[in-house]
Amino acid sequence: MCSTRYLAEEFPRMNDTRFRRIRDRARGPSTLVNDGLKISGRLSGSGDVHVLGHVDGDCDLDGCLTLAETGHWIGTINAGDVIIAGRVEGDIVASGRIEITGTARISGTVSGEGIAVAEGAVVDGVMNTGDKAAPTEFVEKRER
């Protein structure tokens, strides 16, 4: 049987939050915009937001914005961390990291501290990282 100390020493990157997926670092409950719901206007505040429906407007969030596969966003997304699995027509600006899954369809500029792009994602625009590192590619291995 392995001890936690042994695993932490053997695999230090596993415990380093810089290498963990954004959704694995959830901080608590998030605000839900459910499938079938449409919001028009500006969203702002702190906390995490999970969008399964349609948003037509801009946002300025301190937390994590997750746009699910069924989600559609028209406007500018400005958040701490961003996960995109749905459609975005507009720019995405993150002060932290951005994950773009294989089902994402983005038309606009994507800017963040770090960007991870899954195989199959479509980004029609420019990607900019704050540390000038190249975007990261990953293959989604999780079951939906």
C-alpha cells in the first residue's frame, strides 16, 4: 500500500495545482444558467457560473465561467478561469487559464495566462497567452 507522502514525492506534479484541470479545482457551488434559459444583458460579480443555456451579452466575473456543450454565448467573456465546451461568438479574456474542449466552437480572440486546446476544437480567431507560451493541446479522456 502506498502512503500519501510517497506518492507526493514520486509524482510531485499530481499535487501541484498548476497542473490540475480547472474543473478539478472547484471551490464550491456555482450559479447555473440552465439549458433552455436565455439571458440578455451583462453578468458581473464573483463566484463560479455554469452556463448550459444561451447568453447574449458580456460578463465580468472574478470566478470560473464554464460554458457547457449545450451553451451558446454571444458577447465578450471576461473571467478568472474559463472552460469552453459550447459555442462562443465573441472574445474570451481570462486572468487565469482557459480550457477549450473538443466540442468547443469559438469565433473570436482568446486571451489568457495559459490556454489548453483539446483535439477537435474549432477556434476561428487569434489565441494569446500572457506568458507568450504556445497553446497547449490535450486529448479529452474523460467520459461525459
